[in-house]
Amino acid sequence: MLQRIHATLRAGLNAAVRRGLIVRNPARFVELPSGRRPHAVVWTPPRVAQWKATGERPRVAVWTAEQTASFLTGIGEHRLYPLFHLVALLGLRRGEAVGLRWCDLDLDRGYLTVSHQVRQIGGHVEIGKPKSEASNRVLTLDHRTTTLLRRYRDASRSPVFGEPVGFLFHTADGGAVKPDRVSKLFRALNDDSRLPPVRLHDLRHGAASLSLAAGNDLKTVQSMLGHASIVLTADTYTSVLPCLARQSAEATARLVLEAARSTGIRLRQRRKPGKPRRSPGRRPVAAGRR
């Protein structure tokens, strides 16, 4: 955050220098920490035990597949369950999920379009474009999510107006739900679930990890999250789940062991039968020189 504030301030003061309002940019000489992005870690049983015993928690942590399933099952009857379901499985940003409209869904073909988001500035809510050009994306829905949204649409139909319009998740007057309210609700539901604590945005981290664990490649995950750079996806939003790490370790060991086995077979085949094996580096001693 400090790095972004400094970049904004520096850009404004550079404009002032170009217009001759000031002689030099004082923000140029400010020294700040590197501002490295924290990497997400998984709530493994040892980390959960540490948290319960001491209250210690990582800066960024994600749930395992089992923990995510437990949370979603526990809130299955909540009115905003579909919102949390979409964030946990598709990795939507908070503002993107809150800003979804019925016209953004094509449930017959199983598509969801992210074309804008809801931002909150203090108590004011505004609707704008997504975070970046890459954030404008079309996501494919699995059949369970499609069925969930069909049921939610049926429950949202009006006897007077018929098919629902406007926001999927709205206030009593039909306006967009404030993003901060959704975050507070998530914290309360997290506490009630007795699962280790995560932030609402950490569900997005978890969606990336779960997608990788399911066998999807990094490019697919990048497109799902709406990142302009695959480097950002690899460095920040993908934490390795224990099952994925175990599969990687087993695959590496299997590769090395198979290579060693093949090498041993080739060496044995090269040796001629009946020929005595000589020690390396020793030559036979000629007669008369003993």
C-alpha cells in the first residue's frame, strides 16, 4: 500500500515539475521497504494446532479443499451463499461478485461475464469498470454452479415483473450491496464455522490453489483470476496445497528412480558375460615385472 501511495504521489509531483510549479520532485528521494507481496500458506493441521494454542495466524492463509467444503456446507441456507460459492470456486474479487447482474449470466450455455465491479469509498458506493483490461473476462460455469444459480434465479422471480433484473445480490431497494458489509458478514460466518480464520479475499487465493490441485495449468488459472501477467499469478496467488506438493514430490522421486534403474540396466547389458570385472584405474601387471 505504501508503494502504491508513493507511486501516485511521485506521478503527481512529476506533473508539477513538468508544468514548472516546483523545481524538483521531493518524493523522488523517499526510501521505502521493498513491499514484497506475502505468499499464501495453507491451513495444515500443524498450523491449525499452533493457531488454537497461541492465536498466531499467517498474514495470508487459505483453506484446504476439505475446509472450504465444510464452510460452504455450513452456510448452505444463507441468502448470500451463492456469492461466497462464486468467490470460492471462481476466484472473483469482492467487487466483481457484488457487481454481478442477471444480464451477466448465460445459464443455458453456462457462462458468466465479468464486465464491471462495485467499489466502496467511505460510505459511498460506485459502479465502475473492472480492475484492469484483463479483468474483463468470461468464465465457464460447472454444472453444479449452474444449477445453484438457476435455483437462486427461480427464488428471485417476482410474481409481478417475472424474470429478475438488476443485481444478483442487492439491498431492499434493489441497489448494490456494500462490499464492506459482505466482508463483515464473511468474518462473522467464519467465526461461527470454527474454521481457522481467513479473509474474504483469501477465498480468491484458495480458488487459484484448488484449481491448480485439480490439474489446471497456470495459464488457465491466470485467465480465471483476470490477471494481465502470468508472473503475478505464479508469484502471488498460487499457494501449493499439501496434496499437490506430495504429488510433485512423488513425481520427482519417480523420475529419478526410473532414470537410475534404466542406467543400471544399460550398464549391465554392456558388460560381456564371463569377462572378469576389473577395478577402475588399475592396469594388469605384465609377466616378469612382479
